Amino acid sequence: MKSAYELAMERLNKVAPTVKLTPVQKKHIAELESEYRAKIADREMFLQGQIQKAVEKQDAEAFAQLEKQLLLERRKFHEELETKRAQIRQD
């Protein structure tokens, strides 16, 4: 007898079957992930430095703006990465 989880997974696979990636696709995705981790880390380091300067100057407005910028840039990089991953999966 199958569990509810197993039945749900079977139904899900019928609706949207899982896609098997080729070794080349896996390699490209891993390279992209590494590249975007580096981009995010670079941007975070720069903006954290700017945030620290704003804190030292006690500039609340600049601090808030830089925090917002950091979040937006992280989101932008993650969205770019997801778009590129999807393109690789479709190839």
C-alpha cells in the first residue's frame, strides 16, 4: 500500500515530469552558480563597506538606502541566475 506522499508524487510526475539534466547541463549550472555566488559576494562586500561608513557617520537615510540597494541587487542576481538556469534546462 502506497503512502499519501507517494501517491501525490506520482500525480505530480504525471502533470510535470522531472527533467533529467545531462552532465554538460549540470556542469554549466554549477559554473553559473559559482559565478553568481562570486558576483553576490563582491557586491555584498562593497555595499557592506558603504553601510559601515554610513553607520560610522550616523547617517540613517544612507544606511536605509544602502540596505535596500543590497536587497535589490541580491534579488536581481538571483533572478538572473534562475533565468539562466531555466535556459540551460531547456537546451
